[in-house]
Amino acid sequence: MAFNLHAILACPARIGVAASLHALVSCAALSVVATCMSTLCMLSLCMLALAPRAHAQTTFADAHPVFVARCSGCHAVVGFGGFNIAYPDPVSAYTDAQAPSYYSPGQTKGYASVVRMLDGTMPMNGGCTGNPALDAGNPLCATAGELAIVQAWIAEGQLPPLAMTGTSFCSGHQDPTPCPCGNAGLPSAGCAHAANELGARLVGRGSASLAQDGLVLEATRLPASSALFIQGDAAAGTGQGQVFGDGLLCVTTNVVRLRTRTPIAGTARHPAPGDAPLSVQVQAPGSVKHYQVLFRNAASYCTSSTWNGTNGLRVTWTP
């Protein structure tokens, strides 16, 4: 189930009092939503809590820099409100973020922090509304991209800062090579597509070692179509990508088709048990390989093309 990011970002302009948010964020019963729902924002907040959490990828490692940038004044070491979500150590910050909230009963302090960023009460006395369009030019306020990241972290289950392998590049959120229809996804993801406006994301997990290869590529937020894993020796467009269908092509030079998968619940992985390890395509220690997943996106969405891609992933192989 995808949630309406644009409606969420519009929340502060449509709800005037925090009490309305508190009455809704718990989503205790859909009848309450039906009774109270006068805006798309209210439905979107409930979808944040009800969104499926399997195979999620937006972890606290993604959200933590946003909290550091926007909440350090009160929640880095001072511990205002009893927690330090902006503490420099992400593990400690995540622990505090999972404490129960008094602002949003039944939810975590991390969840409440996002609610308060959206209703304009965080950062305190920052003069923010929670609407990036209205807050443009105020350096204290979160940008649209930052709000999208923390909302995705909530919607995908408030995952801890999981370890990942490789470096993301060529995201659909970059300005040097914009997505073809202005269909930007999240940072570290591809361009938005018909099945998910956050964009499909590729990450690596496990050891990228020629001697002990445990690397698995995992793509999420995919449509129910075919997904092709590819490898190349170089990054397309000097790392910024090139327009390709409804998204960006991130990989070039000696491109190898690794495997085609059918996503399950929006997720595809390679290699699977029984497959040859990724290292069989690597020539020597120190080799740098670039990976991406290209996928069919047949629904009418952006251009007349029927394909899109994830972000790219750069991996340096060790002995």
C-alpha cells in the first residue's frame, strides 16, 4: 500500500490544531477516520501507521541526519522532553526515538517527532509551518526531501540503523540530472513510478569479499513486474545518471545482465539461494562495480516509455 506523500506534505496547511493530529495518529478504528476525515492529510497520517512493514529499507541511518540537522538544539545532548533523537551516535539516538511518547499517545517519540515537524511545532520557536513551500527560505525548517525521508522511516516500520554495503549514487532526487517528468523520488532511491512515488531503492547487505562473498543486492518499492539486476564497470553520466524511460540509467561500460526476478511484495533480491555469488563477475580485489535494477513500469505515469530504475549502488570488492 503506497501512501500519498503530497497529501502528507500538505498537512500543516490543512489542519489547524495539534489536537486533530493526536486524535488521528493512533488510527484505532477506521470508523474514527471516517468520522473525522475532512482532508486528505488525515487519511495520509493513518496510512503512515498502517503501511506494511515487510521488506522495508528506510532505516534510522537515513532519518538520523535529518533529526541531527533540525532537532540538535533541543535533542542532541540537552534531552528536552526526555530524549535525544539528534544525539551524534545513531544507535543511542534510535534507542531514545523508540521511547513512548506523551505527545502522540500509543506511539514512539520518533513518530511524535515527525508529527510535530508536520504540524509546525518542531523545531520549537523555529517559525515553521511544516509545509515546505511556505517554509522555503527559513533555514530552521525541514525541506520537502527531509520530510519525505522521516515519513518513509515511520511508514516502513521505524527500522534501526542497519548496516549496509556499498554507496548509493545516481538518485532520482538529484538536481544535476532530474527525473524526466519532475517525478523525483527519495534521496538514495530512483525516480518515482506508478506503484510508488518514493522511488525504488537498491541496497547491498553482507560482505563484498572475494574470499567470503556474502553480498546480496536487495531492491524494494518495485511494481509487480519484472526486475533486471545489472552490473557495470562505470557510473553513467559521471555518477549523475542519464535519462532512461521514466527514470535514470546509472550503470555503463561492460554491462552484465545478472538476473531477472519477479518482485514479491515489491521486493527482489539477487543472488538467491542456489545462485552463483556476485563475486564470479569480479576480476580482482579492489575492483569497483556498479549495480542497478531496471524494471518494467507499464502503467501510464510519466513518459510513453514502460521502464524505470532504482538508484545505483557502488561496491568496492576486497580480497
